[in-house]
Amino acid sequence: MSPPLLVDPAWLHERLEDPALRILDATTFLTQPEGDGYYEFESGRRAYEKAHIPGAVFADLLHDLADPDAATMFTALDSETFAARIGALGVGPGTHAVVYDQGMNIWATRLWWNLRYEGFDDVSVLNGGLAAWTRAGHAVRSGVESNEPAVFTARRRPELHADKDTVLAAIDDPGIQLVNCLDRPTFTGTRRTCARPGRIPSSTNVPFPDLADSDGLLHDPDEIRGLLGEAGTLDESKKVITYCGSGIAATTLAFQLALLGRPDAAVYDGSLTEWAADPALPLEVG
């Protein structure tokens, strides 16, 4: 039986001594300028070393688990490199990965997506991350921890990934729903985050902040069913492709869809960073 997709601190605390458990802190920090301009990113390694869930190792999405030679940040690694690096963190056959972050869940869901993209399903997201853990009164540790390396075998699922050509073809395909997961001003083009303002034509909008409450806890799927239904993401006759700025927040919507029984959503990895940089590709505003 596969582990639950979403777990809470009490569930994790009860299982800290499970020898199959692998806890991964995927913290990355994002700063958005008040006006126009792209986000700034910082690895969460120092924050991890200051405080983390006991037994957790650090999974560096900014440096170790992204392709440094790609044109856009956070681009998924090739399968062989990802397998070597995630295996070095102890994730492999017979293990259960629980991923969390110290921010907005989007980094935890990004690592959840990376693992599923490479065929690994025994992964859960800790709802609310480290903040929820500490609010529950559980202890944290400082320093650096490690696991015995494992042999991770990647079995890539290309259907969970979308590239630029796939998205371009999807614009006029009634069987595909494109969903922008950024804030409303960026979606409408009144804020320019990437090279050009606007959204990919035919997109609907589900802002990723709407998927969680003020404490950073992901809403129960039933609470956002209406929101997702309005965006066309619950129509099982349509393939869903989610996107954002760099393919991070888009994974939170993909995760919520999986909670609702739709684990087949694809993520446009390059997202608007790649799309807006190509003046030949269409964007809509308004």
C-alpha cells in the first residue's frame, strides 16, 4: 500500500524511529520584488543547519537537484544524475520519503514532483512544513545529518512533464487545460515578473497562495474543489498542464489535484521564465 500523499506532524512524529523513513528538508527561499522584476532565490541550507526535523537531510533544489546548464532555473536533472544525487540522500527501494520545507509548501511539492517524475511513489508531503512541526511542540535539531546511501533507480514518467512545444500545441487543443498558478496581477499582466508580462493564451488561473491558509497549511481538497472546478482542472476529459514562473508553485496545484484523484497533471518545467524569453511565443494580458 502506498503511503499517504499528505501527512501531519502527529503522523510523522509517531514514525520518527521507522528505519524506512527518509525525511528531506527541501527549503529554498524566494523573494518577490514589490514591483516588476524576477524573483530572487536563496538555498535553505543554512536554515536547515540551524533547525530541522530530527533525522532530516537537506535536499538542495537550487543547486544539487537542478540542471546548472539549463537556460532556466530549477530545470529537472537528467534521470541518471537525479538518481545518483537523491540516492546519496538515502532514498531508494524500500524507503518512504517525507518531504517538507520551511516556507510555502511549494518546495516540498516540487521535490514530491521530482521524485514522482522519476517513478518514485513512496513519498509524502508534510502539511505546513517545519512551522507546523514546531507549532505542534515537537523538537528540532541543528547541524547536518545523513543517511546510508541507497541505489535509486529512475523510471521517468514523461507524461508528468511538459515542454515549450507541448504547451504551444496545447493552446488550441480543447482536450488540454493550461493553468497558471501565479498571483492575479502577474496572470493579468499588470505585474511583469519575467521578460514579458502576461499569461499563455487559453490559460485559467489558480493562484498558489489560495491553496493554503494563513498558517501555510494546505487546504483540504474539498475546500478548494470549487476553485479547481472553475479552472477546469477537475474535468477528467482534459489533460491538465500547470505552470508558474519557474515550475515550482505549479507543482503545488499538481499535488492538490493528486489529492483529488488526478495524479496525471503535467508541469511545464520552464514555465514563464522560458516562455516569456522567446518573443515568438504568444502572451495575453488583461
